[in-house]
Amino acid sequence: MFQPAAFDPRALENLLAFWADAGVDACIGDAPVNRILAAATPALVKRAPLAREAAPARPDGPAPASRPRATVPVAAAPMVAGIDEAAVAQARAAANGAADLGALQAAIAAFDGCALKTAGARQAVFSRGNPEAPVMIIGEGPGGDEDAQGAPFVGRAGQLLDRMLAAAGLTGRVFITNTVFWRPPGNRTPTPAEQAVCAPFVDRAISLVNPRLLLLVGGASAKAMLKTSDGILSLRGRWFEWRSSDGALEIPTLPTLHPAFLLRQPAAKKKSWEDLLTLVERLDRGGRPN
């Protein structure tokens, strides 16, 4: 007699994580759709337009799939619910007052405007790497190992990232930080509101390091920095143009998969490796890339 395999909750967890990283944020639509009727008489069923279909075409919009290395300008910031505007203003004032990375790290540690600070985090986790690096890597947020050690990307995912950077010849050529500086409870993904409060510090860190390229690691980082709702599997491997909030700085930016995702889906490592090779090729052209 056929015996069904025992249910493995880790398989479900990995599947849900895969779809979350891909940008799926809902399991059902707002209204039921009769798929049988739609297949038989498609004209009778109105399909809700996708967000990217509804947006007006722009001459400076995303490049076709056959030209993945073209730089795409970042759209205007979407509205984010739940932002503490007073905390954002406080963060901006503190960030702008930091003359160097040491002062910025101290300002972050002293900042009380992010709710994550009092949600169980041990300490602020700011950065590691070369402060004069040509590449700045921005992840999502600290995990348990990072919270304990006070540095980003030091756990299993960070060790994988370091091995990949070494293989690509980027050891000593990167500066690493995150979109938020305190560990979210349960290692959950930081919310857009939490990222918005920390954004002035990220903005100032980019200004102080002044890298030639940005590498955005993971969906939450890419969405926050590029101000988009697209999933990471759609964004990765394509060049965008990040602009500082004051418009004074523009930097070519490449999203890629998070190494934690690669630990769950090893077959995706090929895509991340392709992204790193694309970044190194552009970096080694010389001068600030166009």
C-alpha cells in the first residue's frame, strides 16, 4: 500500500520564503475569478491590470530584457503608511550632523526613534568593511549573529557572501551595511516604515563612503532603496540609478539575491554569481560608471 511521505514543515517554510523573496505578498486576490469561464470565454472576464501595465510608459523606463545592464532611473518614492515623520526628521538631523563614519555610528547608537531598538535588539549594528571601498553593499537588517557580534553579515549568510566576494575578487573592496540597524524580532523582514526611519542614516553613509557602485542584497533592501514594489527575482541583474534624497548623488545600483535565500535555494547561486560578475565588469572599467 502506498504510504504518503511524512510532512516536513521545513519544506513549507522554504517554499514560503521563496515566494516572499520573489515579491509575492498575497495568496488570494480581492475578488474570485472563474478560471474555467476565463479559459472558455476570456472576453467575458475582465482581468485587473498589473501595476506595471497601468503605469504610463516613460522614455527613461526599464530597459528591455535583452539589455539587462542598462541603467534604470529610480521612480519617485511611493507613499508608506505608518511612518513617524518626527522620527525621520530627528534621524535626518542626526545623520547630517555626522562628519565621518565614526560619528555616524555613534549617532545611530544614540538614536531612539526606531521602534526596533526597544523590541529586543541587543545593540545597533552599523557596518563592516573598507570605508573607502568602491562598492557599498546594503542588506536588509541584522539577524541573531549580527545582533550578538555588532557587525552585519557575520552569520551563515554573511560567510557565504564573503566567499562569493572573495571568488569575484572583491575582498577588501566593499563596505557593508543594512537598511535598518537593529534586529527585527524573530529575524522578520523590516517594515517599510522601519526602513524609512533609518533611511537618513543609510543616505548619509552612502554620502560619506561615496562608492562607485551599490549592491542591494535581498528583496527588502532593493524595494526600499529603489522605491519599488517589484520582487527581487524581477529586479536582480538589472542596473538602476540610485539618487540621494537631496539629489546631489547618483550611483549605479545592482540588486541581487540575499545569501540567506541562496542557502535555502542553492540552485539560485548561479544567478547571484552572474550578478557579481556583472558588477565586477562594470567596476573594472575605470572611473565612475555611466
